[in-house]
Amino acid sequence: MLEGLIEGLVTAFTFTNILMVIGGVLIGTFIGMLPGLGPMSIIAIMIPVAISIGDPSTALILLAGVYYGAIFGGSTSSILINAPGVASTVATSFDGYPLARQGKAGKALTVAAVSSFAGGTIGAVLLMIFAPMLATVALLFHSTEYFALMVVGLSAIAAFAGTGQVSKAIMMTILGLMLGTVGEAALFPAPRFTFGVQDLQSGLSFITLAMAMFALPEAIYLVLDPNRSKTGSGGTSEIKDLRITKAEAKEIAPVVGRQSLQGFFIGVLPGAGATIASFLGYAVERNIARKEDRDKFGKGALKGLAAPESANNAACTGSFVPLLTLGIPGSGTTAILLGALIALNVSPGPRLMVDNPNIFWSVIISMYLGNLVLLILNLPLIPYIAKILAVPRNYLIPFILFFTMMGAYIGQNNATELLLLVGLGVAATILRFANFPLAPALIGFILGRMLEDNFARSMQLYDGIGFVWERPMTTGLLFLAIVLVILPSWRARLARIRARGIADGD
């Protein structure tokens, strides 16, 4: 391991590879800021460039830089205009955008940058130490465990609901699950609920739904609400309060540490990835928070911003464990990276560390360098990026609408997406007026298809639902899901008993 690490250091610190790290993270950051152009799109575009480089180490360093740069940059549009174009930054908008609305866009971007750096750095260290061992653990997870993991994700919906809104959150989750059934399923290739519309055969696009749930209602709100600032959506043209105070650093440090660890280990599991890591990170931190802190979630809590940002960047690093050590892609993006590796005549798997240690270790070291470059480049730019909120409202609304529609159209490259965007956006705005939380619907949509596919495979393998009690890990995860469902109600009951006891005492 030590010899491989030294060889990786020598490879990563060549002038060409350092340039590739800087270029990759810059490209990824700016692409990640644009709703609709996520890491999958840009990596697919960059593959011919990477192959033309020739050197597999340099090519993979470039593509990896683009990958985590895009995840890092995706938080910017989520925080500033409530338009998460990448699934893993949806949870960032839950508290990031309210902070921007309170005139704290600079602080929100700073917290996101520092949390992302910490998550990526901790993930890189863990990858270096535990990669071979974690590859063995990842093989223990089958479709039954992935089904149970999706149930755990769905059971955490109470974390995305306000006080007294759990029933509404459940209804919105069910709506999201229903929207996820549109189109063909992986195991049953027959159109469902398409109503004869050919463009719906592949299902609804995540980008379209995300834009319709968050960005379009925000643009409509800017038009309808005369009390909003005339200078921009942030309420002030002055960008201030960029620094994190000692008290705030003390508040978010444990969150960053916990979610970097949790996010990394979720990212190690093939098929889990940064999206589930960010949602679970947010849910866990809200559920373990004290009541006064829990009530701040969704209203601009720094913990609610630091948790998903740490988790998703650590998960991105963790996703390289199954890719490099087993040759198993953990997500759509790492599947594209696997294709690039094969095109470069590199065979990822258990022998990669032995046969090509310079490739394996240089990529890991470049991840740390990339996170450092992202932090150094982005922190000085935060005051200028945050000035998007100082744009006058009559310019900001067309800006939001343009990127919303562009993101929806690019996602599927057909005009039907624009009609769906408008229809779903109007429906989401009405639901928002009725005080329904929109995040659970998107969570249900994202996790619904993976839940269905893994449940169907499990049923086929075990000829029924016997897998629930035949596989201990599946049973344990489902038990955790039950605890997550019961815990909020149990806490509420304890609070009522305490209140009654205080009243009786008085």
C-alpha cells in the first residue's frame, strides 16, 4: 500500500495532472451551477477529450475532477434560486434557499463550500484506508438490502415535514411514488400510465419534476408576492456576513463529521449514491437534533445545510470504491466513468491496485487536491456569486424561467417536457399555497423506481416475501425504518406528557 501511495503521489503531482485537476473541477463547478446539466451530461461530453489524452491516469483524474466539481457547484443554484438541477443537491435547497431569502446567501455558500470540502476530504482519507475492505462489504448487499435501504429513505419523510405536517408529507410521498410509476419498469418493459403519449414511455424526467417543484413555483411567487424585495429575491443588494463564527463552526462541526462518515459508507454501496446520502443525512440530523434546533430545519438551519453537503461529497468519493475495486458502477455517473475506463483499456477490479497502482492511488490523491482547489477557488468568488440575488426582480424572473425551461428541455430533448413542466409547476404552486411540503414528493419519485426494481428482483429470487426475515441485514434495515416512522410520534407524545405534567404542577 505504501509503495502504491508513493507511486500515486508522483503521478498525481505532475504538472499535467495538476492542470487536469484544476481544469476538471472548474468545468464541473460551472456546469453544476446550471440546472439541467448535471455531472452525467458533462462527463459524457468529456469522454472523447479524455480518451484523446491517452494516459489513463490523467484522463481519469480529469473526469473525476469534473464529477465532484459538478456536485460541488450544484449547491449554488439550489441555494440562490431554489433550482436544484442535480438530484444530490435537492436537500441543500431545503435550508440553503431560506438562508438566501434571509439575506444570508454569502454565509450559506460559505457553509456549503466548507462542508463540501470537509466531506470530500474525509471521504478521500477513508477511501485510501478502507477501499479493499469496503469492497468486500459492498458485495454482501443484494437487491433485498437495497430494497430495505430505499424503505429507510422513505421512512425518513417526517424530517422533511413541518410541525403538524406529517400526514401531508405522507400524502406527498405517495404522490411522488405514483409519478415514479409512469413509463416502463426495468423488469416489466410495458408502458404504464402514459395515456398513449410516446414521450412518456421512458417516464418523467427528474430534472423536469425538480424544476416544477422548486424553481417554477419560486418564479411564480416572485410575480405574485408584492412584499418581496424589489431589488432581488434576497431582500438586500448588500452581500455581507460571509464568515462562519466560532459558535457556528462549533455547531456544524459534529454534523459535518457524522455525515461525512455516513455519506461515505452509503456511497460505497453500489446503487445508493450521493442522492440517498444527502436525504438520509438531512433526515438523521433533524431527527437527532434538540427540539428547538429541529424546529429551525427547513427555515434556514445551518445544520440542515451542512448535513447534505457533507454527505453528498463524501458519497461521491465513496462511490469510487465499487468502481475501482470491483468494476461495479454505483450510479449513472460512475457507469459512464466505467465506460471511459474500458475505452482506455483499463480493467477495474480487485487487480487494479496490484496491476495499475499509479492509476488507483493517483485518482484518490487527486480527489483531495480537487477538493482543496475547489475551496481555494470558490471562497474568494462567493461575494460575486451571491450577487445574483441583487439582480432586480424583473430580470431575475426571466433568468429563473430561462434556466428552468432549458434544464427541462435538455433533460429529454423534446417539447413535451415543457408542457409537463408548466402543468406540474402550476400544480406544485397550488400545493405550496395549501401548505403542502413539496420535498417528500420528489423523494418518493427518486426512490420509488429503485424501490420497485429491487423489490421485484427480491420477489423473483426468493419466490415471495420470505427475504424479509431470511436475510438479517434486510430485517435490520426494515426494523430501522419502523423506528424512524415511530420516533416522531413517540417524541410528540412525550412532549405532550411533559406539558401536561408541567400544567398539573402549576
